Amino acid sequence: MVEQSRKIDKEIRDKYGDDCMILSEKKVTGSGVFGNDSIPIVGKMDLFVVSRDGRMGILDFKCSPKEYTEFNEQEDPTKYDPAKIRTFQY
């Protein structure tokens, strides 16, 4: 795990510069449109990166072994619910 973390850190700094700012678990709030409905958006970005010159990057890691495209059925709790599916569709 430490080795993987160092690899990710190096890749980020190679892309955004050694002096970039890395924020973890950055909270996101707002609203969006899904179909004809306005829906609230609340979540966290795993890593939010800002370079010295203002370039930004969002790194979002998927850790679940479940396919995010699967709908949640009452009889199968191993599947994501529709809200989670919309989150991963971006």
C-alpha cells in the first residue's frame, strides 16, 4: 500500500509539479439536473490537485469489486443503487 501511495504521489507531482497542492476528501455540494429533475449533489472527491499555475485535477478511486452499472434489486444487496450509478457515470 505504501508503494502504491508513493507511485500515485509521484505521478501527481510529475503532472502538476512538485509544489502542487493535494487535498484529500474534498467535499462537493451543489445541484444538478437528471432528466427533468433538479437533484442535490453531495459527495467527496478522493483527491483534488491544484498546480502553482492553477491547473486542477480530480482523482476519484473506485475500490469496490461490484460493477457500478448494476442496478440495486431488493433481493440482491450486492448491487449499487441508482444514485451511486449516476455518480459514477460522469
